[in-house]
Amino acid sequence: MQERAYFPGPDIEWEQILPESAGFDDRRLRSAVDEIREAETLWDKDVKISAMAQMAEPAPYNEIIGPTRERGGPNGLILRGGRIVAEWGDTSRVDMTFSASKSYLALCAGLAFDGGLLPDFSRPVREQVDDGNFDPPHNSRITWEHLLQQTSEWEGTLWGKPEFIDRGRDVYKSGPQTQKGTQRELREPGTFYEYNDVRVNVASLALLRIWRRPLPDVLRECIMDPIGASGTWEWHGYRNSQVVIDGTTMSSVSGGGHWGGGLFISSRDHARVGYLMLRKGLWKDRRLLSERFIELALTPSKPNPDYGYMIWLNCSRSLVPGASAGSFFFRGAGSNVVWVEPEKDLVAVFRWIRKDYINEACRSILAAIR
């Protein structure tokens, strides 16, 4: 008989087990954790300084318009079978998580899909959202899947930020890599991948319009409370991202901390969400996300096989060679990472480590498994 999966209760009851009991070599795992702890990000404690330097945007487009918070030190934890095997730093500290916020937007899309609010990701967004952001001729061809896969090629300005400020940013390796902000001719929606935070915020606003309630409320009620998250997390938009729906003013949250805002969350809460994804949307005896949605979310897009629905994939092992092809990631600048490794029943969270050390962190943890 297959052993019943373990699910953590409140933090004070979250089981912690010795590495040997979880199939690790204790010495090698401790060495791996020590090295991860030492690989601290070079980002300034005042994340605004590093974020603005990294983006290198001209005024006025570089203006921070959402809340920010000084970062903490490196921290994280490793779960195997849902139990804590290793933990370092202050994993209860609530920090900005930058683009890992995007994966939480995907979860809100999944909840809409499962609830019948968004029955078909392949349909044009304009069929459900008629707010001027999806008008013909170009933007009317954009589907929900295009938004979630970052292949929409949406054209316009939202919350004072024009999408052209992120053109040329982190395009897929098969596309022409130009300097961020370089003007280029737009492609047909769905044919070209580009990491573009303005378009992600368009997706967030579109989801708000179909939910007709703040996305943080949706996430809290349908995901975070049922999995026993702490309640300390926050999800922010910008000072100018307010809309009125059914007579009520709501904030459209951002999908990252590019200009401030986004999800502020602890590593422990991140780990719970990662474990929900590992269990394919099931938490104890309650299904929170359908297996069908998770299957779709983890399907490689054609323009970028390393990307699903705002979740990073590793199918070719080109993203993180030290992890398996079946692993996937929530990733944010800084670096803020949730790594799910289904083959090993493992979830790990890394906060504020160097981007160039992520692969080694994954490799060394797997190498510690006996």
C-alpha cells in the first residue's frame, strides 16, 4: 500500500526530520547548505538601488511607483516528502520576491479556469475583457495563453509604463537579443517570447476584471489559507493601479517588483505553495487546483520551451543543468527561487543568493541524496 502523503499543519507543528531519515547524507547536505548560505546576492539591502541599476531605464520610466522593503539575509529551506530537512536564516521574514510573483498570478488564472470563469486559455482575452486594452487590430488577437506564456506582444501603456521599455529584455535564445528598451517591430501574438513586466501587469488586470474581486483575496481564500500559510504575506500594486469594479475601488496587483509592489512573502509560505504544486494541486483531502490546470501550466510553450504559464521549466536542462528535466521553478530577481523537483519528492526555497549559484545549489542538494 502506498504511504499516505504528509501535509504540514501550522508552522509550530511542521515536522522537521534528520537528513538521514529523509535519505540524505548528513555531511554532504550540511556542506551544501553552508555553501548556499555563503553565496549571498550582491544586491544592496535597499533593493530599489539594485533593481533600478539592473533595469537601467531612462527617466521617467524608471520611477518606483509601488512599495518596496529592504531585504533580509540569505535564507531558505529544503523539504522532502513535505517535511523540513534543512533550514537556514530567517525563513519567517516577509520579503519582496520580485518575479516569483508571476507564478502566483498563474495560480489565480488556474483558479479561474477551475471555477469556470476562464473556460478556455486559447480564447481571445477580448471575449471576456473589453476595457480598451484588447482592441483591434493587434491586441484583439491576444489569448489568455499568450499572456501567461509571455508571448502576447501586447502593445500599449499601463500604469504609466509603456511596454516598449521592456522590449528586447530576456528574449528566448532563438530570438534576436537586443538591448532592453530597443524598439523593434512587433510579431504576431503567440509567436515570440519576451520577458515583459508591463504585459504581465496587463494579465493581472485582465484577471482582476474576470474575478471582479482583488486577486490577493482570491489567493488567500482559495490557496493560502487552506494550505496553512502564515497570513503575513502581502500582495501590492502601484499607487496608480486602482480600478473601479461594480462600484468598488480595487488595486490591480503587479506581477513583480520591477517598479515596486508585487508579492511580499516568507520562505516558509513559498515552500508550502511549492509543496502544493509538487502534490499536483492536492492538499490533504482537498483539491485546490486541478491536475488539468497544472498540466497546462507546466507545458512548454513553443516560442520558449523553458517557460510554461509564468513558471520556469527545465525540460532541456538548459535552465538549470544541475536539476532534473522534470523540475520547475518560481524565480525572481535577487535571487528568489522556489524549486520543485518531483522526481525526488523535493521542494527547496532559496532567498537572496547569487543568480550564478542557483545551478550549483540544486546540483549539490541532489548530490547529497544517498
